[in-house]
Amino acid sequence: MQDNFISWSYAPGKRAKIRYQTYGSETSSDAPILFIHGYGAMLEHWDQNIPHFEDRHKIYAMDLLGFGGSEKPEAPYSLSFWSQQIMDFLNQMDIKTIHLVGHSMGGATSLWFAHHFPNQVKSLTLVDPSGIFADNVGDFERMLYKLIGTPIIGDMMFGIFANSFGARQSLIPTYYNKSVVTEELVEQFAKPFRDNGAINAYLSPSRRPNDFLLQNLERPSLFKGHSLIVWGEHDVGLPAIKLIPEFQKLLPQASVHVIKNAAHCSHHDQPEEFNQVLKRFLTNHHNKPTPEVEPLDSKTSS
């Protein structure tokens, strides 16, 4: 599949290239689908899902700035930052509304975007989203997270794990089916580590954790449209039983589906079941209108 690039003016006087790919039907009467990958990932992480929807949808997938094949400048990475990237992408592609599908940190970004730009989202699908800490995160894990955020320790840890060994060790706990963690997948995740500036995005969540959390969003969120939450039953880092109720406070209208024999990367761990669930969701809401919502910037508070 051919790579495409757009130039995003992410700050005054600063531009960066965003990598994306397009797929599917040019004649679909439905809104396009936009797939947003998770932390440390890239658009190829949807390779077991995108082909399942090409016959009925125009599809876009892009690399968030700082990851994959997009450029990796020193930038103020955050959920809000990447949400603005989505908005700029839609504007440049002249897309009015989108079916938004996001995994992990891409899910948190997608929810942030839907909350702030609700009328641009035809439907929202969150796949094992991050943005809310489970209350079972122990003191040791919290201390380690803070240590990695310090410049010296963080740079040292990045140097140790920013390679194929580190990529493999990071991927294995996120899959229930360990056989899915192939050499090809490991190399996909390891390759961007070698890009200039990669450390800037990879260490941002530990250096500025509050910029990657959803605790300040209204409950329920301003997005009232069609929503789906998909979670791997064996997601250890973001446990379904604890976090699904928290995301239902943000999206009380959402349908929920828990995938057995899947961990954090449930869309890639059990792609056949995920694809069936997403296809059924999109089909059910194809002709249903999306509720119009007063844009956030017209309100006096967020």
C-alpha cells in the first residue's frame, strides 16, 4: 500500500509530515472510517481489520505525529494535540464526518476529539482505550512511571528498550495469543525507535501524564452519538472489569463488547471477532442520524 503524506502546521512557524494511507470504496454513501493507532504503534497495526471493511467504506489510517512513519519533532504531545491533528487531517481531506475507531491511546485521543468536535463524528469506537488509570495500579508501578518521566532515567530507559528486544518485551503482555507477536510485528514496532526525535513522543506520557488523561472531560461527554466500547477480557494493564464502568460514565449510550481470549490489543489478538462486532455496529447505524450537539467552543465551559 502506498504511503501518502500531508504537512501539518502544528504550531506557529512549525510544520511536520503526517503519514497516512487510503483504502476502500470511493462510491460509498456512508461516512469514511478513520483508524487511529495506540501508543508506540502505527497504522499497520490495523492490517487485520482494514481489509474487512474495504468493500463498503472509504477508509483512512494515519500515524499520529511522533509515531510510525510520521515525523517526530519536539512537540507538545498530548490528547489535545493529536485531536487537533485529526481535525487538520479531516479539513485537508475535505471530510465532513467520520466513523472514528481508536485503540488504546488512540482511543483516548478519539474520545477527546469526539467530545470537542462532536458534529464531525458519525460514530465512535473505542478499543481498550487508555486515559483512565485503574485503581489497582500499585505504588511501585506509579513510582516507576514517575522515574521514567525524569530526563536522565527516561533517556536511559529509552536507550535500553528502544530496540527489537524492548519492542518484543513490550508487546508480549499486550497479547493473549503470544503467537501473534511475530518477528514482523516486532520489527514494525522497533523501526520507528530508530528515527530522529522518537524519544520526544515515546516519553511524553510519563513526563507529562496529566496531558494524556481524561479526568477533566465532562461526564457524560458532549458526544451523544453512536458509540461502541470493545475490550479484551485479559487486558492486564487496563482491566475491562474496572475501566468499562468508568468509560460508560463518559459514554452512557455506548454498546459494550468484551472479547474473550484477547488482551490489550484485542483488535489484533482476535481480529475475526473484532471485525464482526465493528461491522455489525457500523451496519446498524448506517442510516441513523447522529445527534447534533452545540460545539464546545461555543460553550462557556468545557
